[in-house]
Amino acid sequence: MASTVEEQKVHFDSKDALTMVEELRGSYGSGKTRSYEWRESQLKNLLKVAENHEQEIVDALRSDLSKPEFEAYVQEISMLKGSCKLALKALRNWMKPEKAKTSLTTFPSSAEIVSEPLGVILIISAWNYPFLLSLDPVVGAIAAGNAVVLKPSELAPATSSLLAKLVGEYMDSSSIRVVEGAVAETSALLDQKWDKICYTGNGRVGRIVMASAAKHLTPVLLELGGKSPVVVDSGINLQVATRRIIVGKWGCNNGQACISPDYIVTTKDFAPKLVDSLKRELENFYGKNPLESKDLSRIVNSNHFARLTKLLDEDKVSGKIVLGGERDKTNLRIAPTILLDVSRDSLIMNEEIFGPLLPILTVGTKNSVTVIFFPNKKILQ
């Protein structure tokens, strides 16, 4: 009987992960990743990935997120190029031992601080900037002389597939690997002993990563979410401020970025002027029908679309929309949306929004602004 597609599928399990880590640890143990020549060659090859495959990268990002070409280049490709060039320029200096003072008790000794690589590093990347957030940490890991395993996000499958292909073609496979997959593959990787784990994503998975790392006392670097406020004062250039807010919010993956403005705080008297300015400039940026704009990324998947819709449709929020709110479920698009004076105990004010919704909270005077900066319960729990 012919086997099914599921039976034919090759699964990556804990046994495979262990074998791979042992191979990488053997390569690292040989000392090859420590040399300046190896680090330089791998950084140069990583730079070639960005330089030689720009259109493929843009196409993959468009497939995963409908990311505009300009945004893909400026916020992902060019930033990776910059990281590679900086590392290549500074590499010898980073590797150079640093002289250290000695005390009278150790006279006539001398001392120096020598930077040593940690070993085998696991990098678990995010979907919102799937090219940059995958390879930028790899730059640092290589520059420090480590072996690396990269696990791209399965929520950006086109970029994940391209990364696996390009890293396999350009990088030293004895020391640098890409593992594609979802929860099962990530769990298999986390079952292993690593010398450092870098994770970019949400707090829920961050706790899982931290718990797995704790079993081996593995150091962890977590880059998680946020709820970034923007304070708008009346004594500013309103047009400049408005444009900067728009670029930071909707020009960064349509709000799907941890450092994009999450909400605005301004005074009651100034709020109408700010709202009018946002309306004008948003039309200049994205036209009268932003759902049709090619300059806005789509929501990454139906689950996140449903989550954002839930935030918008909550009773405490639905009547507060002053601009936008339109949505296209079929194409996973939500128009830039501004909400005025939503309740501070609403879902939208107690979760990281991570999307194109922007609440504006008003206070009586500038001196009242500090009361808005409360800890975010859902993020801290």
C-alpha cells in the first residue's frame, strides 16, 4: 500500500536535535569557529546573502506579510547589511585582549581580559521581521566565534524556507544550521543543552524557553513585547509629529512590531487637533481606502486577525473609533484605526496590541501624564 503524505513527511525530533547539536559541538570543539579567518569568511558570506538575493527576500516577505518593498529593504535587508559591515570592520578590535590592572599583591604580574565564545547557540526568531530578526543575531553569534542553530518562525513560511536554502548554500554547514518547523521542532530543540538561547517573541513562549534553559542553567536573551506610549505635547510641530507617529506605527509592519507606538497620551484640549492631523496625514500616506493600499502590510494570520477584531469589538471600545475600523477578513487586512478615550480597563489597554489600532488617552494637563504609565498586567503576569 502506498504511504500517505503524512507518513512520508520527515519529522525532526529530539533524537535528531541531539545528533545535530553533538555534530556542532564537535565542530566548535575543534577550534575552527574561533579563528579570525573563519569569522570573517562567514560574515562576508552572510553579507552576500543580503546583497545577492535582494529580490528573493523581498518576494518572500511579500508572500508572508504583504510587506511593501521599500519597507522590506529599509527595515530588514539594509539593516542586516549594516550589521555585517559593522561586525567586519570591528571584528579584530572585538577579538583583541583588553589589558587589565593588577594589584600590588600579584606584583610583578600582568593581566588581560580575553573574550571567549560561549559555544553552541540556539536562535529562535520571530515572524514580524523574519529576515532581520533571524540573521541579525546570527551576525553577533558568528562574530563571537560560536556555532549556531537558527529556528525561523513557521508563521513566515516563505522567509523560513528561503533562509534554510540560502544559509545552506552560503554558510559553513559544519557550524551553522537552520531548522524549520513549528512547535514540535522547537520543543525538540529546547530539550537539548545549549550554551546560550536567544528568543524573540511573546511572553508566553518566553516562559517556556526560560524554563527549558533553567534545566541546564543556560543563559537566555529574551526580546519580548511591550506597550510603548507616545506623549504628544501641544507645543510641537504637529505635522512632523503626526508623520513620525504614522511611520512608527503603520509604517512598521502595520503596527506588528514590539517598539511601535501602542497608545498616545495627550491633553483633552489638544486631542481634537491631533486626531484631525492624523486623519489628514493617514489619507496622504495610504489614500481614501487604506485596505487597498500596497503600502500596508497585512495581518500575519487569521488567529491574529481574530485577536485584533476582538479588541475592536469589545463593548468598552467599539463606540470609541474616530477613524478606521474597516476590515477585510478574506485578505487579513485592517485599516489604520484611531480610538479616542477608551476605558483604561479595556482589553486594548491591557494587552500588547501588535497591530494597526492606536488608542488616544487624554489627561487634563501635562502634569497629569505620569498617571497613564501603569504596568501592563497581561504582559507582566
